[in-house]
Amino acid sequence: MRRIQAFRPQREFHGDKRFAGPGFSEAELEIARAAERLARDWGLMPYQASLAWLLFRPGVASAIVGAETVEEITANASAADTTLEQAQIEALTALHGDCTASKLIT
């Protein structure tokens, strides 16, 4: 049985090639960097804060994550048990602006 290799862009973002490439503008990368700094300041991993914020959003019932290993799936699932304080929700919302589902789809 052949093993399928995941596509990996050539550029790197914080050492992880999955988070860089022609699809991300500098403004989007700066939002990601700011969200990462906030999460770490709060003692959270960036994926925990980001997924917890996303799942808190009105109208969001689930999140699709790009996990490639059992460990990544387990780590991402821990976000469901992460409770953000109102100030944390507001800080992440301020970074992302108005990104309602209708804005993302259209």
C-alpha cells in the first residue's frame, strides 16, 4: 500500500510550512501572529484559543481542522473544553473583525 504524502508549501511560518504560501496575505499572517501572541499570553496553545473562539461564534456548530495525526486530532479536540473569558473573546473578535459566516461564504 502506498503512503500518500501531504502537500507542503516551500515557505515557512514559525517553522511550520503548512501556515504559509501564496494564499495568505501579509495582513492575514499578521492577524495569525497577533492571535498566537494573545493565546500564549493566556497560557493557551494557539489552536486552543482559535478553535474555542470559533466554536463560541453564533451559528458555528463545528469546525473543520487540518489534523494529520492522532496527536493533532486529540490536541484540537481539547479546544472544545477550553472556556474563554469575555475579554479574551473580545480581543480575538477585534483581531478578526466582522467575519460572520455570510461574510466568509460570499
